[in-house]
Amino acid sequence: MATDQPMQLKKLAHIHLGVDGGAEKFFVRLAGALARKGVDQIAFIRPDRPWRDELAKHCDVRELRFSRSHLKRHFVRWGISREIRKFGATATMGWMSPASKWLPAPGPDMRTFLRLGDWPDGFHTYGNVQDLIGNTPDIIHQAVEMGWPEARAHVISNFVDPLPADLTPVNRADFDTPEDATVLIHLGRFVRRKRFDLAVQAIAGLPTHVHAWLIGDGELMNDTRALAQSLGVSDRVHFLGWQRDPSPFLKAADILFCPTDEEPLGNIVLEGWNAGLPVVATASPGPSWLIDDGVNGLLSPCGDVGALTNSVSRILASPDLKQALVQGGTAKLADQYSEAGVVKAYDRLLSSPTAR
């Protein structure tokens, strides 16, 4: 098979300024996949990242302080460039827009890429970016509409690691959840676009055996708690905090709930399929690209809590529908979002002398 051919990419440098979230998880995941294929890597990150030790298993990690001072920024970028040249990288990839200002100038022996997992907000720091990589078509479409050259814009999606066969689900009793409850699980930052409020409102409109696990933290957590209290569902809405590894929670849940208004990809949809869960989502850009409604998930209009509640009710009423959605999600994950396919796409692009 083509995926078994030797990698063309030999040495890759990364610049990643993120903290801890879905983008960081995929960064570490991709670095590991490339390392297993024999790609030598170096990564420049901020100090004390919680995923630093995991990343260090796959590549040489350099921790730097990225100053906002224009003068200091010049010296930091110069130092990064020097280290990349010494390392011999033929490609450097920045992760998300903040990394763009630290990319070294490209040259005949080294190309530069910026990988986006969200919509761009302008190109004023993209002077050293040769090519954009977006993990959904909508990200790239928006970049092109904003003026980025279409020939230098590419779509490569994410992949997720298969769950270990011996993965032990969390104990529901540890989170005040009855063993016989139906658990909806929603993950992310407590910010407006993630619409944790819709998860709470949906619980209020569903039978009392349905509970919600809300995983994450953020500025709207207290508001969401207050909403659950006002709707009288505090005993069925459980705030589990930020979890570095949500896999045991996904394994213990029943339905993946993704009610977001603006989701470029919806990595949690992939996580839900990976955990063997039926997916209920709103038709924001990412989920509507990933999900074939009625085949591998159920879609409803953004902001429509009644439609979301109806989707959950359909699954509760039909074990056959639930099983069909699970099988459809598993099949699509294997067919289009496998590690082998995504790594091959990165290899082909990052090792090419010109944009493909």
C-alpha cells in the first residue's frame, strides 16, 4: 500500500505557542505519528506546557519565552532560525496564527507552513508563511475569500488515536451519576460559541434519567451552573472540569453532544466516533462537513434546543438508530480520518518543493 512507502519528509521543525486543548493534543499526536515514520523533529514551545514531556518522546523540545517586545521578538526569531538551520529542517510548521510571527524566512532549502485549526483573523503577521494548512474546507475557504492565494492553501484534517482495548471507563458513582442514567457528554471551553447553555436546556427538556457531563473550564462556567440551578436540573448536570485525557469519560458516556454555534472542525465528533458513541450536533461548519445526517450522526440547526432535544429523544426511542449511527461513525472515521491517510497527506505537502 502507498501508506507503507518510506517518508519523503526527513526533518521538520514546529513552532507552537498553545497552552492545553484540542489543538495541542493533535500537535502531540501528529508529532508521534511522524516520529514513528522516521521523521526527525524539533519543536519550539513556551515553558512549562503540560504536554511537554509527552511531546519530548517524539522530538527535540526547545522551551523559549516569546516576548511581545518588537526588539526581543527579532532576536528570538533569529535564534529560532539559527537552530532550525543547524538542525537541517527542510520544512517548518507554525501552529495557529500566533506562531506566524516567529516563523523564520523561507529559503531554497526550507519551506514554511502555518497550520490553522480555526478561522484566520488577518494576515498581518504572515510575512514568512508560504502555505496555509487548514483542518477543514471552511477555514481555507475563508482564508481565500480574505485574499490568501488558493494555490497556497491546503486542507488536511485531523485523526484520533484508537482507544486502548483495555481502557477502563470512569466510575459514574464518582461523579454523582446513576449507573442506569443516559449520559450526554459535551467537551470544550466554557465560551459562548461552545453553547454549554444549550446542553443544560436540553437536559431540562429530556426525561429525568438523562444526565449531562460537561467537561472543560472557562469564563462562562459559573453562568452555566446558575442556568442549571434556575432550570432545576443541577442534580442532572455535572461539571467535571478540564480533563487532559477525556477518553475514560467518553467510554463511560452514552451520547456525544456537540451543540456549538461556530466549530471549524469539531474534533469532539471524531472523539465521539472513536469512543463508539452516537453523535448529536448542530450544523456548524465542522460538524456539518463531518456528519452525514442520519448516517453517522444527527444534525440540527444551530441554537435550536428543541431540535437538539428531539435528536436525543430519537436515539432514546430507537436502539436500532443508535447502533446504525455508531456503525456509520466508526466506518467514516476509519475510511477518511485514519492516522495513515493524514500522515501521508502531510508528508506529500511538507516534502514538496512547491505548493500542490
